[in-house]
Amino acid sequence: MNILNPETLRPGLLLHVRSNGFWGITIRKVLGSWGNHDSIVVMRQDGSLAIGDVEPHRAHLTTIEKYNERIIKGEYTVKVLEAIGATVGDERLAAIWWMENIKGRSYDYWAFPRLLLKAIFGDWIPAAAGFEWAEWCTEGNYHAYLEGAGIDLYGKKSPTPMTTEKRTGITFANVTNKHIMAAGE
């Protein structure tokens, strides 16, 4: 069983998650994607790393240990992604922006109906789905990189985990093998 290696992770790396609960399975069925959640590695004020998660009800921090527990239990499968062309400084700026602007925001439940319509009929509505004052997971990463580092990783205003998959190899590199270790190491 491979888990995240906290020694190699750094702020600004992105996690693409496949969870096995009801909502994870439902989101994957609607989107037609492998994964159903995106998050970002951030740094706390004390210098320790955490995962910036936008989940119901608010954007919050999850420990790397908690992610690894979920991986070991079979609840999560995680891919680690790196923004192609971003410097370590860009990654840090995105992570800082997430901490200062996304953490604590409300989860954007109202985006789901519009995202469902976009999944069925295509991206024919040019505006972002949902509310400006709330976020969902991939949208938080989009804003962190766009506003924090000036890098548009997604190329659209309402990115989803499926967008992350479509952009892997274009604006994201899958670097999972560099950031995992066997459980118990």
C-alpha cells in the first residue's frame, strides 16, 4: 500500500482524489471522471504542511496523516500533480493565496445543478457556476493558481475534477511516483 510521503510534498502541489463514498461515486458518475475531488498542499503558520480541502461545509485543512489513513483504509486513491512550468515560488504563491482567500469559505452546494447541466450539455454558459462567495474543490485550486501565481491551469471558469484529468499532460504533470512511499516506511 502506497501512501503520501510527507517528506517530499511541498506547498502548491495538487492532489487529485478518488474517494469511495456515496458522493464520490455520484460525482464520478455525473462527470464521467476517474477522480471526484481536488485539493492543494499548503503550509500552516508553524511551517508544517497540510492539505487544503474544499469540502462541505467549509474549506479547511486536513492533515497528511488523515489522508494517509483514508488511503490505507481504501477510502481514497490519490494522484499527486504538479503545475507544468510553475516554479517553486509560483507554487508557494498559489498555496499562500489558498490559505488567505479560500480557507474558511463556504462550500458551493448551488453549483452542483449548473455543473450537472454543463456535464450533460457542454460548457455553453460562459459564466462560472455557483456563487462568487463560495467554492468547490477544483475551483479553489483554479483561483489559487490564477490569482496567487498568475497561472491559468484550467482554461475555464468552472473547472471540475474532470477538467483536471483533461488538463493532465497539458498543464499538470502526474508526479505521484515522486511523492509516495510504502505504508510503514
